[in-house]
Amino acid sequence: MTQPPHPLAPHPRAKALGYLRDDVSGQGWQHDEQAILSLATQLGYDLVKTVRMNPDIHDPLHRLLIIVRRLDIAAVITPTLEHIGAPSRICRACSLITITPEYNWALAYKPFDGSAQS
């Protein structure tokens, strides 16, 4: 007997990007990276990479959004909302999934066709 798909499961082979901030993860960044990989696998995403931002980077969410658009990312997976702040900027470009609590903040993803202006 097959199990029903996970309710947060994406379309087949949708790409995800892990995201964490060094100042939030601290010494536990490796654990956070592993948790991101584990959840991406569980939800059926192809985790392209995990981006770590240090606190010295100006406007890290802007940089994250550039990566999201260039790589046509369907979801950003992060340990907690503290790594992102308010989800609205990310949710305009793709889904945002937090590990704790496990929650999908939006399903805004639309495959990039090159015609949209930001």
C-alpha cells in the first residue's frame, strides 16, 4: 500500500535552496545544514545548494533573491523564520519553508520564463 504524498510536497524535481545566517545558526550551522537537506529530501525537492550569509553582508535577502531568480528556485528552506525575518520578500518570488515549525509560508513559485520584470 502506497502512502499519500506529503501535503507540502512540490511538483516533481522542483528546485530548493537552503538558507541560513551565520549569526543566527552560530556553532550549530552544520546541524542546520543537515536539517535543511533532510527536509528538502523528505518533501521531494532537489536541493541545489545551501547559502550561508554572514552578518557583514548588506541586505542579505536581496542577494538571496538574486540567487533564487537566477537558479529558478521553487522554495527556500530555512531552519527558522529568524534567519529570514518577515517572509513577504521571499514569498513574492518562491515558497518559504521553515523547519521549526515545519511550515510552508507561500506557494508563490512560478517557473522563470525571462519575461517578468522585478
